[in-house]
Amino acid sequence: MREKKRKMLAGAAALALCWAVSGPNLMDNAWATDAGEAKAQAQSTSDLVRKGQVLFAENCVACHQEEGVGKAGVAPSITNKELLRIASDQFLFETIRDGRVDTPMPAFGEVLASKDDIHALVAYLKSFRTGPDLSKDIEADHISMGDPRLGKRWFEQVCAGCHGPRGEGYAGEGSGTAIGKPGFLGKASDGFIRYIVKNGRSNTAMRGFSGSYGLANLSDGEIDDIISYLRILE
């Protein structure tokens, strides 16, 4: 019994000695591994952004202008803070891939060499984001249960002047983008539309429609009515 206890104590002492000698090194190695992986990931992201910048210059800058600031009547700003805070990577990826039917925005999934090119463009656009990423909360926001008949009235009064009577956008001789077509409505969640209507989009003519500084102080219910009207245009 004493011999067994002696062996156990000896084993514990050896283990303690091993930890004293190599424990800090093991921790240092683990930290170095994590730091190395973080550095590699940052480098990978940086490379992706640079690739996206080149692709943007080759394929997008003619319409969306340098750094995606947009050009009125031609293409919207796609690097404004409101859009980049709420647009998920998937939303941007699918918009680039599929384009917007019946608008000047082509489907770049048929133009670019691979999906990796689209991911690079998304990374480049996201590099302009300032502030928090709200996309998950926006996608989880509630579905509109408004009255489309009231929404049509509001749309005609406050939206149609820029976006066209049925959201045709530039094609309807409007100064705003096409928000009544499946290319947009099929990808934009109700939360996405709700946020933009409330807050507007900087670097564009689209100002918010909520609060005393808005173009019109629409209530949450009235905004949901507009969203419900847009949904019947899909």
C-alpha cells in the first residue's frame, strides 16, 4: 500500500515538473497558433479585397463610379453606410450574381470567371462598411402585416415621384432605383426595406421617411402598409 502511494506521489511530482518546464511553452505555442491563424485570415481577407477592387474597376466603376458612390439616374451608391450595415453577404452576392432584371444591372454570374470573383467583390464592398453589422437583426425583423390598399396611397404620395408609379425606377423616368421589381423584392427582406424607408441612404437622394427630419414622418404602421403594397408588385 505504501509502495503504491509512493509511486502515485512520484508520478504527480513528475507531472508537475513537466508542466513547470513545458506548460508555459505549450500556452505560448497555442497563442502563437491562434495569432498565426488570425494573421493568415487577415491576409486572406486583404488579398480578397484587393482582388475585388481590381474586379470592381473592370466591371462596375463605369456605372457605380469610383468607390461605389453611384451616379444619379444611372446607378445607386452601393457603399453608403446604411446599405452596408444591413446588407448581408448573401444579399450582395446574389444581387451581383443575378443582377436586376429589366434594369441596367446585368447578371455578373454570367460575366465573371467564378464564384470566387463575386466573393471578392462582396469583400471589397464590405471593406467600406463603418459601424456595426446589423444584417442578422435586419433579416430576423418581423414580416409586414400592413394594408396594401393604404400602402398604395402612401406610395403614390411619397415614393412614386422618384421611384415611378409602380416602382419602375429609372425605366419609368424616375430619379430613384427600381424597387417594385422581382430582382429587388425577391432578395430584400421586409426588415431591409423597413430600415431603408426609415433611415434613407446617404450619398443618394433617398432620405429617411421617419421622424421630424424625414421627408415625411411616416409611422411604423404606414411604412408596413407601403411594404405590403410593394409585395403585391412582385
